[in-house]
Amino acid sequence: MLDFLNNKMYNPDTDLIFPPRVISTLSNERSSVWKDLVALAQKSDSDSPEKVAFILMMARLNNCATCNADSYRAILGCSTCARQALKRFHGTDEELVRLFDVARSEIILYVDSKTDSR
């Protein structure tokens, strides 16, 4: 096995971008509005605009694009990072729903543009 996989810094809870498997662990982090949003994402198919939009929204909120193997966030893992990002977010749950709606609109526009170009 590769040496870096045996390193204590390696965390099996760390992915390159917000992983869908973490969605279910976030339902009790905020109010019922948030819980409903998590439930929507959780019950959606893996390629649905809702699931992909939730992943995009959380990747933006967590700033996943700047995470790397040496970062504190990577050492903590995606589950802990996501919970911390939700606690750091000082907006309302309705604002989180708006961020989700924006991400879903972007996903739908992107998919439509790829479908139209065929």
C-alpha cells in the first residue's frame, strides 16, 4: 500500500469536494427549514438537480475548492468541516435555502445548455 495512505494525517472522511454521504449527518444542525432542505436533498436521486445543487451549495459554503491534503479542514474531515461551516454561517436558514435555489438554477441552466447543444 502507498505510504501516504498509512500516514496518520490521512482521513477516510476527506474527499475532494463535498461528498453526498455527509448530507444525512447535517439534518440536525439548524432549524426545521434546514432539516426539510436536507431531507429533500437526501431523498433525491444521485443525479437530480436537487442533490447536485445541495452538493454545490455546500462545496461553496465549505470552500471545498481551497481544501488540500495538508489543510486543517482535510485533517478534520468533510463531516466536521461541513458542520463547522454551518455553524459559522450567520445567515438565516431561509438564506441557505436561497443559496440552494441559486445553485439549483445554475445546475438546471447548465444541463439545459448541454442538452440544447446536442
